[in-house]
Amino acid sequence: MRIGELARRTGVSQRSLRYYEQQGLLASDRTPGGQRDYPERAVDRVIRIQELFAAGLHSKKIAQLLPCMRDADGAPSEIATPRLVGELTAERDRIDRMMTELANSRAVLDEIIDTASRPVH
Amino acid sequence: MRIGELARRTGVSQRSLRYYEQQGLLASDRTPGGQRDYPERAVDRVIRIQELFAAGLHSKKIAQLLPCMRDADGAPSEIATPRLVGELTAERDRIDRMMTELANSRAVLDEIIDTASRPVH
DNA sequence: GTTGAACTTGACACTGATGTCAGGTCTTAC
DNA sequence: GTAAGACCTGACATCAGTGTCAAGTTCAAC
């Protein structure tokens, strides 16, 4: 599929898709004319990339871990090095802390919403 | 307490604390010489502010909701307007989505770590 | 007082993913 | 072959919180 369709199907802008390619996160074939041609599986990959960005990982680290991910169709093409495992573990811990903070913030919002919505007594 | 101690106790830089004040998130008394003087409760407040930043809220919205928060010592000083409640509800929903994405990303990392740590068989 | 640490304001830089614009090329349907 | 839409590269802008530096002031202890 071409970039427009991929953008539409993933909700990610064409600009970002090109950026992902530049960062080595997303490969594409090219038509004879030089336009990008993506395989079907690119859809899932883009969604994963977006999730990892949302989790606060930088493109460089995402580029390192992507080959170690199990794709929908099978085994990972690479196994993480001990060094990478260490970094990913740190990221996982950071995500855990982030989730705790998010839960706190959610509770704060919830209480404010609740207080404002409760009938005055 | 002065800004250095507050920074030390919260782990937030002096630069950020001044920024918070500029954005109306954090008040301070001043010494006769013009230096900032914070009450004890500033510590908790700064931590809350950091959490809300981590949750993706912008300073303007944080400034709006802070007066509606129940402090450690009692009732909120303001009740959220319906408009603010709507916005906060949207933020809460966004946080919920973010937590789901974080859980997904965490699982991705976990599997990679797990695969790399598992003895070859 | 004097000294050194801590504080003040103001300005400028950075980060890193994304938006946007310009000028040109490719694709597809007629 | 031509028109319209989709795509290409490259460049510059943006956002918002934070880092950092400079030049000057205040505080606390001696």
C-alpha cells in the first residue's frame, strides 16, 4: 500500500511515517518511480511504534528493540544483547513508575470531577 | 523554606520551581530581601504538579484545577465549573487510554527481556 | 564588614516528534 | 497526452518544559 493509505489506516501522519523511516523504524519498498510501497504488516508495526513513543521511548531505542520483537507471524529476527536487556529493563521500570503516577493523577482528576458533580448538601 | 531546599526535597530543579510560579502553579512568600520563602505544604504541591505534568496536562490546565484539589488539610478552595469538569473528564479519558498503551508497551518490553533471558533450548 | 554560598531576573538554547510549505515528480484515469 | 491527485525531498517552525549562563543581590556566619 502507499503512504496515504497507511496514514489513513493507522491515524499517523505521512510526515511521521517518513520520519519513522528516516529513523530506521519502518522500512518500505519503492515503486520504480520512487514512491513508498508498504506491506500489509506495516500497519501493525506503525501502531506498535506509536505505542512505544507514547511510552516515552526515543526513536533510537525503539530502533534497537524492534528487531527483537516477535512479529505477528513468528519469532523475532534478533535476540536482545545483555546491554539492551539492561536498558529495556530500565525502561520497563520507568513505565511502571509512570503508570503509578498516572494512576495518582487520574485519582486527582476523578476527585475533582466527583466533587463538582456531587449535589450540594 | 527557601528554593534550594524545596528543590532538594522534591527533586525538581530551581529553574522549574520558578517556572511553576510564573505559570501560577506555585505561590511563594518573599523575604524582605526578595527571596522566595515556601511553606511546608509546597513540597506536596510540587509533587502533585510533577505528577500532573507527567500525565500530559499543560500548565494552564493544571493552574485551573489546582484550586479545586483537596489539600492535605481540607476542602478545596474552589469547585470546578462545568466547563472545567468537561475538560478534566477528557483528560481523564486520555489518561485511561495512555495507561492502556503503557500496559501494551510494557508487555512488549517484557517479552523481549524474557526471550533474551530465557536459556536457549 | 567581609566573605562565600545561595538567591534574583532575564535571556537564549535545546530537545524531538510533528506541522507545514514549496517546488518538483509519479501515477492513474480519461 | 493530459489533467488531477498522490507522492517526493528539503527546509523551517512549533511546542513547553527544562538547562544554562551572566550579572547582580541577599543571607548567614565569622
